[in-house]
Amino acid sequence: MDRNTALRERLRSCIAAVLDLEEDFRAQGMDRALGEEMALLKSYAARLDGISVDEEELARLEMLTAKILNECVLEGRVSANRDKVLQ
């Protein structure tokens, strides 16, 4: 796997981790507030092939994704037992 492909896969992992929260958000009635953003993420995820990914920007996105997941667990929006692991 070349470097850019690996970076795209890391980005795909970040997006998938956030999209995995959609069911939890829907169960809490947050889907109205976040519906458009989730749809945008899904659209973006479908177009990742062939794009160039900047490693520094990706590292920032990975940290942000981890922060989102941690805050959702701390706020009780998702179970702390979920297996959300960024690769």
C-alpha cells in the first residue's frame, strides 16, 4: 500500500468512527441537529478515492475525532464499552 493510500485509509477510519455514532445520536433525538453534517460526511467518504491527503491535516483530524469520541463517552452519548479504535 502506498503512502497516500494509507493516509486515505486513516481518513476513512476517522469518518467511519464519527458515522458510527449516528445511531446513538438518532436514539437521543440529535439526528435533526446533526443530520446534514452526517449526510455531508457520508458524501465525502464516498469520494475519498484518488484524493491527496496532507499528513499534518490528517493528524489534526485524528486528534479531533478522538476528542469527539471521548466527549461523547464522557457525556453519556455513547457507551464507554464501544470498540471505537482509530487505526
